[in-house]
Amino acid sequence: MLNWSDRAEMKGDPLPDYIMDSSSLFNAFFIHSDKKLTLLRNSAISELTIFEVGNVLRKRRDENITNMSESDLYQVSQRIESVMTFLTKSPIPGNELTSIFRLSLETGLTFYDASYLHLARRDEKTLVTEDKKLSKAAEDLGVRTVSISQII
């Protein structure tokens, strides 16, 4: 299996500058800006992101979708799916589970959030997040963070 850096080199694309968590990725879908495409091209997501985004949709846990009908949510999921197909995925090998779990316990973050922090730290990338608790934990560990509003 190719990792994301091998795949990027094969396509001739530059390696992503960012690891984007689900909060930022989800918000990016609702931002209308020419800079959004550049941000997405320069970002990698976790292999777990699809599940977290799916939970946000299913439970309507975002202000952009709180009052949407199921039909509209279905259309949003299709749009998100089409974009996620083209995003670089940063793999998490099974032998990194314990490291992520330890990071989760040490920071009080969910496993999902600890996985984004782990990827950013491991790959020496900037973490894009809207989550203040995740941002604080990252900064405490010396991982640079930015929010979408700082980029777009």
C-alpha cells in the first residue's frame, strides 16, 4: 500500500502542507472562496475523517446543517463524498494505535482529535482545526495550528 507521500510524488503534486481535521474540512464545504481549492490541494486528511464527517452529518452537529431536511443532507453528503475522493489521505498504520491512545489520554482529546494531532506531529505539518481544545493541545506539544479563517 502506498502512503500519501509516495502517492503525491507519483502524481507530481507537492506534498501537502497541512493536516486538516474534520471540523475544518466540514467548514470548508460551506465557504465560498477562490482560496478554498488551494487549501484543499495543500491538505491531507486522516483515513478516519470520513467516519467523523459521517457522524457530523448523521447527528446534524454543525450549524450549517442543523435545520436541513434529510434530502438536503443526502445532497451535502454526496458533495462531500465527491471532494473527499480527491483529497490526499494520510494513513494511520495499526502500530500507531497505542501512540494515539496515549496522546488521547494525556491531552483529554477524543481518539479522533488525538489522531489528527498525531498525524500533524508525526508528519511535521501544520494542523488546520476550528477546535479550540485541539488547537491548545497541539500548541502545548509544539505543533503549529491555524484555523480556516487564517488561511482563506
